[in-house]
Amino acid sequence: MAGRYRLSTADLRGLVTGRDQLAVLRLLRTAELSKHQLFLAALMREVAQTRSAEYATTLLPAYQLLADIEKREPKVVRTLLASSQFGGWVSDCLRHLTSPVDTRSNTGAPLATDLGQLAVIAATAALRTGRPFDLSVPLRHGALTFPDFGTAYPGATTAWEWGRARFDTQGGQVMSSVSTVQIPATTDPPQSFGGDWSSITRLTTEAGGLRFKVVLDDRDPFLDCYGIDRAPVTADGLVIWQRLLDQTWDILARGHRRYATMIAAVVRALVPLARPAPMRPVSSTAASAFGAIALSLPDDALTMAEVLVHEFQHGVLSAVMDIVPLIDSGDSLPTYAPWREDARPVGSLVHGLFAHLGMARFWHHQRGSGSADEQLRADVEFARWRTLLTEAAEVLASAGVLTEYGEEFLSAVRSVLTGWQDQTLPPLAVEYGEDLSLDHRVRWRLRHLAPDSDAVHSLASAWRRGSPPENALLGLNRIRECVPAPPASRNIRSYLLGLRYRNPAQFSCWVKRPGEQAPDLRVDAADKALLTGFYASAARGYRRRIETGDDIDAWAGLAVARRHTGPARSARILAEHPEVAAALQRTLRDNPRADPDQVVAWLAGPEPTADQPTSARVC
Amino acid sequence: MQMPDQDQEVGLVDLTGLSLDDLAALDDSVVANAIRLLQERRGNGADYMETFHDFNAAP
């Protein structure tokens, strides 16, 4: 008889505070298997009712084969059903079948082809157990990928041709209208590239007595679910991935044992992604594919370790949220998330908090390790995320969107953050972290907050009259909706603000010879001045850019520069109300006195005299 | 097949003890109810195909 999964508040707190939670992870893994079983049950019912022909000819024979194999080899079938590839498949098909709107499949294939994947999954189980079978299977552009096993390339005359897969005394075969491909007899064939069969790519590494084994899955159609192109793995690329994973695992297994143990227990697949731009690494996790982490090839082992911890956290919390509700389902207003370019529902801060808390913990433990550059990097990341997470936790706490479990979760997050507050950090680390955070926040405010137009006109009238501003007008704004993310190349200064502590040598090359790093990208004089610490010069450059037109990046640059040069009150306006300053300056653009610094200084009011208290820190 | 506590509104249903044959025999309403609860639990309009893209988003 079936019961329900339960997660105690002690278990939830343990996950947040980073205690060894292998028992909880085992529970989450079985819960994800249950979710896949539930989806499969729903899918079979839906197809039986709405697509009876496909149910009879494709799904039912495949299901029955799987059920027969399960009677003798339950572990093989359970492993397949629990896999991220299966989760991706069953979730995608179920959404496609049941969505009230016409959603497009992630794979771009006809629904019949996607539904037919169950035959491929059953064939995989049969091949693994030596069970004879003969099934009709859907090809995709002449190829057939068996999950976690390999790909046959028999070719086809049409994109979505159906072929046959079978196993008998002659061995395994995949047949199409073009050719027949022999499937290797072993259940774990060696990696191969080219030819009509390609085994799945596997990575195995070991450090400190802890082994980590994953597939590098660049081909399963249902792990192509991240909205980012995958990057096919070549023989040379495999060597690079293996070397980087070896270095990464050495860091994690020796220095972050708990995370390494938990990652080894959960992660079964890495999905290689293509970078949207050379300076823009990406990674992602899908709620439908527990145990898979998608990532572009990281720049270095520390980054890869950070990515694995971050995405592992997403996967864990996603599984937690299948068991217990953390967020009320009511609507919530979009808000700033320091890890996103877009505006996010307040409730979604839960996920970002948990993922970045793991990252911050990683950097916390990493502090004091490695070279001087690596130590600075750990200090900056820890400083930055400690501050940003504390702010985000306060926003979430005041939003009123959490359930009882959610409140427990947040309480545990805050207790971790409180425990970190007394850590002393080098001033340079704090400065680098604050520069980057301020740059991001100001750009976000300028893109997503629209000041009240009446308030801006009132301020403009006061400016023209020579009257002081009305401070109450500064906070009147609303969130713009559906603002697309900026093109990657526009954000080159942000990238470099990060690069200066992540890779100082590469940063130096960028600043000295930007054209050699990427011919189509340039760092202008103001950005170069900012990045090299000439803040007054940078501010002059940004003022000129602002005066010649709307330039969000220039306003953000001016905010960072004024954080260093002062005046403190102007710096605060630029940090806290840049959207008002920009809107007012735009309104007054025809006024010859309305240079950006003057507009900001007017909004800020007079600087305090020497004997008056002030606060120069603005972020 | 009926579940003993299907009226409870919190907690993903544990099906790991069920074979594929058992799954096929489950009552349709049990499956439909479990799916509904799972979708509601995600909150904020996110569904079970949600993806997370926030690592290093700033650059």
C-alpha cells in the first residue's frame, strides 16, 4: 500500500545548514522515482483516452515489455525509471498532452515520435538484461539514442521515420529504410566516436577515496530541455572535460567532503551546453531531470566546483518542493533577485537563496586555500553573496508568500547567514564584491523600474524653479513588465568586474588589449578607467555618454565610480534611485545645466558639513 | 487500487512499492489527484518542467 513522503523540519533545516544529509537525499531520490512513476501512470491514461491507436501500437507493447523485465530484473527497470532521461521524457510528453495551451515539445519532434520513446526505453532495458524483443521505434533524423547507453545511426529517408529495434540470437540491431546497425553486445561498451554506433560518453574520477561517475550526455533528446543549445562532445573535448572534472573533484572531495559525497550520491549526468557568447558561461537544472546538471565547459576547476554545488542545490530543492510546499500558490509581485537579469516573483527567491547559499558555503570553506589570487577570489565571492543573500532573505521574509515549511526554510537560511556575519574580510574583497553587486543592481533598476511620470514632472518643475526636491517623490515607481534580457555583449564591463578577481591575468590582458581577446567587443575609455581604479576619470566618461543619449550601462558605471569618489549623498542616490535620476535627467536634457552629476547632486540635497554624521556606504 | 490517505493534501505519494502492473491498476482518480497536488505545490505558476538559470547571470 502506498503512503506519502514526509520531510521533517529537522531534515529541511539540515539540508539548509549543510549537515550531512545522505539519508534525506536517498529519500529525495526515491521521491523523484515516485514522481516519474506517477507521471507515467498519468501519461498512459491520457494516451489511452486521447490517442488510442498510438496507445495500442506503441505504448502498450513497450509498457508490457518493461513490466515483464521488471518481474525478473526490477533494479534495471527502476534505474531507468529514476533516470533524468526518463524524467525529462515523461514530463515533456505529459505537459504536451495535458497543457491547456498548445505547448511545443522540447524536442521539436511530432508527439507520436516523442511518445514512442517509451519503446526505446523498453528496448534499453531489454538490451541491458538480454531479453529478446522486437519493437517499432521512432528515429530522429536517422538516429536512435538508447538512454544512458549509446546511439545507432542507421540513417533514414525522412526526419521522423520509424524503424525497428530487436534483440535475438543474432544480437541487437536497429533497422531503418536505409541500413541496419549492430548494437554492441556488452551492456557498458567503450566510448566511441564516428561510425554507425556511438556509445554514451562517460566520465569517472576519484579523489580522496571518493569516486564520481557520470555520463556526459550530449544526445538524449529529453535532456535537451534547458532552453540553451547543447555542445556535442568530440574526442578532444572529452579529454578536456575529463581533465577539468579530475581537477574539480580533487577540490571537492578533499576540501568540501560533504558536498562531494552528496553530489556523488545524486548526480548521474552532466549535459554539456554551448556558451551563448565567449564570456558568458551558463549552467542550468531542470525540475524534470533530477540528477542531471547542464553546464557549458567552465573556465577552470574552481568554477566547475562552484557550478556543481550551485546546480546540485537547485536539484535538491526542486525535489524537496515535490514533497512539501514552501511557497503559497497565490500571486506575488515581481522583485529584484541579485542573481538574475529579469524581475522574478518574490517566491522564486527561495530557489536562488538555496542555490547561492550553497555557493557561499563553498567559498566560505574555500577561503585561505590556494594561491593569493585564489584566496582573494574566495573572499570576494563569500563577501558578495553573504551580503546579497542577507538582503534577499529580508525581502522574502517580508513578502508573506511562504508556507509554514517555507518559514522554517527561511529561518534556517537566516541562521546560517547570521553565523557568517562576524567573519572579517579583506577590504579589497569587500570593494570588488560591492562594485559588482552595485553595477548589477543599478542596471536592473534602470531596466525594470519605471518612475511615476507625474513625480518626475514635479521634480523637473522644482528643478526649473530652483526649489529643493520633494524626497517623497523618489520612491514612486512600478515594475515594467516583460523586459527582455540584454544582449550578452552589452554587459562586458560587468563581466570584467568579475574577471578582475576570478582571473587577474586574463583581466589584465583584456584591459590592455581588448581587441585581441574578442575582436567584436570593445572596452571604452570610461570602462577602462573604472576597471583600473581611475574613478574620477571614469565618472567624466560616463557623464559624457549619458549626455549623448540613454545609456543604462553608463549610469551603472557612474554609480560605481561615485561610490569611490563621492560625494556620498550622490552615490546613495545613484545606488538607490538611479531610475529617478535617469528619468529626470532625460526630461531636463534640453536644459544646459542638467548634467547627470548636477541632477543627482540636486536630488541628493546638500552634503552634510564636517560635524554632521554621514553614511558613505551605499550598497 | 485505493490509497489509504489520498485525502491528505501534503506529501508526494510514495509509489516505489508498486510494480508497473500495480501502476496500471491504480484508480484513475488517485492518479489525477496526485498530479493536481504536485502541480499546485510548485506555486507561482511554475510547473514540473521548470528550469533554473541563475548561475553567474550578471555578465
